Amino acid sequence: MVENVIYPAYFDAALSRSNGRRVPKELAVEDPEVDEIAKAVQQVGYDAVVERDVSYARESHRVRGRVLVKNPEDDSKNDIVQAVAAYVNALRE
């Protein structure tokens, strides 16, 4: 089983790709939060564990937390991130 780490910065519309965003602008959202990311991870079908007192290396000044995703199927991290981004957008509509 693979465990992937997903940070809110991956989905942040205010960040550029070089600053940590991993999804296209049209899938990015303003101020993503770990709770909505964890909910989206569960909707996609994975187990999620939230760690709140952690910061992304590229945003060491900001503590936003992260979500650990247990991935039994060994899907690529990019596939998981893209699917989660689509669900975060759906949750916000």
C-alpha cells in the first residue's frame, strides 16, 4: 500500500505551478482547506488522514496542514490529485 501526501497548495488558485499548484487553473480554488480536501479524498474512494500542524515546504511560513491518502491500488499521485481537485470544485458549487 502506498501513502501519498496531499497539501492544500496543490489546489490553490493563488499559486503558480512553480510555487506548488499541481492542478490546472480551472480546477484550482481559492484558499483550499484540509477538511474539504479530506472529504473529497473520501468521495473519490480513498482513506484520508488529516495532519493539521504541518506546512508545505514551499510555504513554510503558512501552516495549512496536509492529507495523507492511503492508496491500495497504487494509482499515480497525479491521478489522485486531479480527481480530488474535481471533487473539491463540486463540493464548492
